[in-house]
Amino acid sequence: MAIVRVGIGHDINAQTAIKQALESTPKPELVICFINFAQNIEQAYQAIREEVSKDIPIIGGSSCGEFSSLEDSPTGDAVVVMTLQSAYLSVGVGVGQELHSQPEQAAQDAIRNAFSNLQSNPAVMSLMAIALDRKGAKDVSRIKPYINLVLPDGASGQEEAFLRSIILESGTSTQIIGGSTANDFSVPDTYQICNGVHTGSAVVASLCSGLKMGVAMGHPYQPASKGAVVTKASGRRVYELNGKPAAEVLKKILDSEVLTPELFVQNPFGIKSSDVFAEYTIKSAQEVHDDGSVSFYAEIPKGAFLREMKTDQAMARSRFKETLEKAVFDAGSPKEIAAVIIFNCILRHQLKCRLQVDDMSLVKEVCGDVPVIGFNTFGEQGATQGGSIGHYNQTATVLVVGAEVITQ
């Protein structure tokens, strides 16, 4: 009997996609679906639900482009589905409402509901006990009894507040991975799926597993020479850099008289993480306001040094390979990979198109010919190598599921 079975579906028709996935997994523990915003999300969800029993959790959300190992390139009108079936996997799912106005409460509701729905799995507990008894400290330290997969509303602007509450609720050692649900930029709403279709919400799926699982995050940039100190900021809005209006300073850094969304997309900024690795995380500017302040797609703390970032094709390729390799290593370096889930920023997707970078070929190079799904997000959640959990831009966060149990 296989330790884990994985099903993949990718089609413009949701019913076709779920049927494709169920061919390999007749009794899944979890269904993950990413549905292009151009679809009727409610109808697509109902088509998936009709094919699986009501006790099987379904999570996911609306996307701005979706991809899988069944297609050579990302699509912009389809449904991708992954089903996971294993005796060594238990899943609890939860949703928190009113993320826009009450992010802390939404986070508490989502994680508490997920934990309350998580059934005890004797097989997983047995594997944990055996692994702790037989393995050395180095291997034991990489065991992840729980991973929280998060899917917050990408139109909320509240991902950081949501993450802070998740960490306070579940502890600082919590493994968090996910992406913000997206749309086609024409409307203010995105959709979240958690045994139903929601808006303005956040979804948490808590995975308790005896399988080797790993997470990683990475982006395609390196620091350039120019930058400035954030001297006045609040949340995602920067008012002053080096004591001057933020827009005025950014014009000099970017060598442009006009600051446009297109310019910001192609010229993101980086801030060093506060952990011991001090790696750069990406923060993309969004718009300029009449008072000279600038909004970003992620929070910018006062006192941070905001640095211009650069990339090219070779760097974009090598950095994504490194991200995949980190996720595999974080999983305990299983000899065989069962599945890969990728949360990819829509702005990173646009960069890949400009640089002609093919993520799927890199996945095959690192992980082999394995089942993969993912979607283009409105922001990514994950942790730096030093463990700093955050909400990022122009980044890819990756979840790797090994085809091995933690005792192997």
C-alpha cells in the first residue's frame, strides 16, 4: 500500500478537474483547489463537492493564474485540484470571517476551528513516538507534527495582523505556509474556499502528518546599491524616507520623475529580516498619495533600511532552485517527493514572463516528475531561513510533501 497517494486535475471544467484527481485518490483526506477568478467560483466549488463525500474537507481560493504539472505553462481560466490520501495524514480546517475589519478575531476563529476539527490519528502519534525514540537530535529537529496552510483574502490588506494572531494562538514554532487569494484586478473581492465559498475571510488548514514535509520561501532578487531609511511609517504606508517625503526619495532612487505602478512592479524593494540570517524580504510599492507618502503591498516598519533590488534571468532561475532545495531539505531530504504546492506572487509571475523563466522545468530538475499545483497570489506567507514569519511580495513559498514517513 502506498504511503501517500496524490491526485492532480487541471481543466477549464471543475468537474473534469476533480474527476482527474480522484482517479488516483478515491478516498482523499484533503482536496485543495485553486479556481481562476474568471470562473463562477460558487458553481466550480459545487461541482467539486458533488464528486467527494461531505466529510472530506475542501480548501482553496480564487486565483489570478493557476498552474500544475499537467500543463506546460500557467493558465488564466481554469481550475486546478490536488487530492491527498494517506493513513498518515489528518486535516482540520477552519475559516474566520470579517478579515478586513477584525483580522485578529478572524485569525483566532480560523485556527481554533481548524484545531477543533483535527481528529487524533493513532498512526501519526505512533510514528512520532518511534521517530523520537530512534532518531538522532538532528533528524528529530526537522520533524513537523503540524503545518498550518493559510489562505487569507488578498484584498484585505490585513495579512500581517492575521499572521500575528495565528502565531499568538498557535505558538512561535508554528510552521506557516500559504498565499493570499486573488482576482483579476477589476473588482475589490477575492474568494476563499473552506467547505463552502467565502469572501473577506481567511482559511486555515492544519495538517497533522507522519509524512516528511518541508516548507521554504524565496525570491529572485539581490540588493542593489541605492536605498533609504524609513523615518516615518504606519502599517503599509511610508510617509518619510531619510526625513523627506517618501515619493521624493523614491524618485531619486529609481532615477525617474514619475512614479507609476509599472515602475514599481519592475523595481521592488528589500528589507533585511531581523533573524540571524538577515536575508532580504521583498516589499513592493503600490501607489503614491497626494501628501507624498507611498503605499506598499506589505507592512514597512519604521527604522528599516529600504533597499533597491535587482535581478536577471540566471538569478531568477537559481534562486527558485534554491527555494525548492531548501523545502526538500526542510522535509528531511526524502528520497522521493510525493507532491509540491507553490504559492507564487502575480508580480513574480509577470517577472518570469519578462525573463522567460520556466518554474515547472526547475521543479522537475530538483524534485523529479511529481504532482504539482499552485496559483498566482496577491501576497505570500511563509518563513525566512531564520524563522521570521511574514507576508511578502514577488516571492514564492513552497510546501513539499515527501513519499516517506518520518521514521524512515
